[in-house]
Amino acid sequence: MWACNSEQNTQEGGDVLAQITDLKVTEEHFQNAFKRNYYRVGQTLVPSEANKIAVLESEFDVYVLAVFARDLGLDIDFESFLQKGLIERKVFIEEYVNNIILEEVEVSEDDLRNLFLRYNTTLEAAHLYASTKEEADSLYEMVLNGYSFEEIAQESFQNQYLAQNGGNIGSFTVDEMDIAFEDAAFGLEVGEISTPVKTNQGYSIIKLIDRFTIPVITEFQYASEKNSLRAFARQRNEERARRAHIENTISALNVNEEILSELWDDIRQNQAGILSHNFEGYVLNLSTGIDDSRVLASGLGFSFDVADLKQEGFYSPVENLNKVGNYFQFREYAKGLIYRTYLIEKFSETGMMNSSLVESSINQTFYNYLATRANEYLRSNIEHSEQELIEEFNSDRDMYDFPMMLNLSRIVVENENRGEEVLSLYNNGHEWLNLLKDYSIRNQDILIDGEMGLQPIQSFGLHAFQLQNAKEGEVIGPLLYQTGQVMLYKVLEVQEPKAAEFHEVEDLVRKVLTEKKIGQLRKDAIETTMEKHNAVLFEDRLNALTIEL
């Protein structure tokens, strides 16, 4: 499709495999991309000439679309200005975290043994949830004053299951809960109650109800699994290190709660302004009379004032602003900006901020963003006539027919013997929901009575064959799932397949036709842009390149 002549081959750097304007796919870039694809498809990607071309074109298409976006001026508009600032901050923080905070993270023998033990242990716990530290402290005070978990749960949970069951979340083991929740729960004795635990979702007060550890765990079993646990153990230690650094940093800074409160009072009078993400002079739209020079946080050789809040608030994802609904949320939002600014300042002090690797990472992420903007631009120019939609519908009527739809309740158990046991109990009169509560190994299923909602039969994969003749009220299983788990399904509702009329599936037809057109528009844009900017592929270099897997 595109190639270079020998003159170009001589002029360009020897490690460049493809180029358009100033954007180049180097051998290192290509090697990394091929490896990503290799592992993504289960290490089955053969480094044939055809596969090498396919990977290179996929990577290069991103650059071509980025150039297409630049030709449209999408790289210099306000949205791109904001996105570039967000990308820079994200890269700076990732580099600081990886090179400084996580540099000394290690995995000890105790870490591996503890993780192995947890894998062979199941806990049952209840919790009380609060979205803020203040709410959590208030709930914990009630615990200390003698109120039972059951009483507090009934008052505090909107979820009926948790309210009626004393906050019981069922059984869980490793990696099924937030890591802070898991660490706290595994550190409790049966019947013990934790102090408020900060998680990514809020705060939990945990009561350990039961603990079951497999009775016989041998040293041989540990030795055989030790190496496979190491990468996961390191990942968990890194997450702990990140959270500890955030907590320790914020705790060490003197945050002026009085100014934060004044700012929030001002924001409440103009909340629509902040939530709609309006901007003025590249700062967050805070119409406040508070002096910009007033210091919000200081310590650790760092200072953060109201002007910094306005600037960094500008470079904040809209979804973060949309979560600001009360003072406590605003305070957490502000602390997040303070911490981010602190990390960036510390990263600047390392001297790595202007390194070629950091610059390359920022640019690569920005090119990916521009390619996405290019696709959005192409999509925005697509229109369909009524005739086109009808022709698309008639071209493949079977594709638009309504499939068989099933709503099932499921019980997931650990092995086939347990599945047979549950089925036998059900056949002998035990209630389905009681069996679900007693035997399911998926806590989230207990909260929703195992109900999966109406789904097309195809979504059940290998189980679709056993479910194709399902009748309402029937229990089907136990059926082996691909993870080694076993499923039992109770059929709640069956909707038989039927032919669709155009008006019933018009939105789907429009979506399918849009995807067909976007594919062609994207192809045309890539070809036109490559021709316009004399894009080149050094095919001889690509063919001669040895893939290092």
C-alpha cells in the first residue's frame, strides 16, 4: 500500500520503520507493540511477514489519524489544550510513583506465605459503610456505645439485603474485596470489630463473623505455588505503598480547613458554575472573593494556595467535579489536587521531567488522543437516509431478529460435587434463595438473589446449548464453567426468539450502518492523509527485523 524508495531509505534513520511528517514508528516501538499483541492473543502470534505488516500498520494508523486531526486543527483547540495538560500530569505522576515511591517495594518470604495462606482461607464478614470519615466515625461511636451491628445496619443501609442481614456481605477470599478491606478483615479475630477502614469506595467498619482455612496445607504445596504468587504479591505491595504514600503525605501537610470551608460556602452559591466545568483564563471557575495567595496546604517543603487550587482544578476530569456535592466531597477533591501537585513538584526536583522518555510518553499518549478525536470527527459527519437504513435491514434480516432471551438466577459453587449437593437439596425441598445464601461463592450474587437479568442466549457461551430448551421454573445444572467453577441456573423468565420489524430495531440498524460507514471513512482518511504527507514504510527493514519475544 505504501513503500519508500532507496533514496528515502538512505536519508532516514536506520531504526525507523514508518514515518509521516515528524511521527515515526521506530524498531523499539514496533518490538514493544508486537510483544503486546503476542501476549494479548495467548502467545500464538507468529512473526511472519504478514503479521509484522499488520502490527506495523495498526500502530502507524494511529499516527496517520493524529496527523489527520492536526490538519483539521483539532490539536490546538481548547479541548486538546485541556487534554494535553491532563496527560502531562498523569505521566509525571506515573513516573514519580514508579521511579521513587515504588522503587523500594519488595516481596518478602512472609508476604508470600501470608498470601498463600489467604488463598486457602475464606472469611465471612459484615460491614457498615459510610462515604466520609465523619460518617464512619459517627457509626463507630454507635458501636462503642453498645448498639449492635444489626441495629446500625438496619438504619444505615438502603440495600434491603444488607439492612435485613446486619450488613453481612457473605464469604470472600483473596482479591475479592478492596485490598484495605481485605487486610483489615484478615487481621481480625472472629467476632472482633475494626475501626473505620478507608477503601477506594469510602469507609467500612468490619465485623469478622467466621474464618475457614483448609485444614491441611503442606510445605510442598506452598513451594510449588510460591513463584507464581510473587508477581501478584508485588502488585499488592505496590498498591499498599501507593495508598500509604497518599495518607502519609496528606497527614504530614497542614491543610487549612477554614479556607476550604470558606471556599465551599462560596461554591455552594454558584454550584452550577463549578459542576458545568466552566473556565475563565485557564483556571477553575471559582467566583470567590477569597485572596488567591491564601495558603491552603503547607509542609514537607511544599505550599499550595487558592490560585493553585483554581489552576489544578481546571486540569481535573469533569467526572471528579461532578462528584462534588457537599463539603466533605469538596475537601477530598481539594486534597486530591493538593497531593497531585505535591507529586509533580517533587518529580520536577528529580530532574527527570524533561527527559526524552517522559516527553515520548506524553507525546505518544497525546497522539492516541488525537486519533480518537479524528474518529469522533469522522463519526460526526455520518448521516443515514431512511432508504439506506431499510436497505441495510433487508440485506440481513436474520441478523436483526430477536434472539431467545433468558433471565436466570444462578448459584456458583467451587466444584461439581458441591453442585450435585446443592441440586439434591433443592430437589428435596430446600428454598433456592436459602441455598444461594449458604453455598454461593460469589458475594455479589447474594445481594441480588443471583438474578442475571434478561440476556440473549448467546451470551451464555458454552452453556447456551444446555439452556436452549429452558422452561420457566426449571433448574439446570450443575454446569462446569471455564474458570473451573460450577453453575446451577434457575430459569426465571423465557422470551422466545421472534422476527423483528424494522421499527423495532431501527436503532440497532443505524448503529450497524454507522460502523460500516466509519470503517470506510477511516480507511479513506488514512489513505488520503498518507498520500498528502508522503508517508513511507521501510518494508525491507521490517522484513529483515528479528522479533525478540
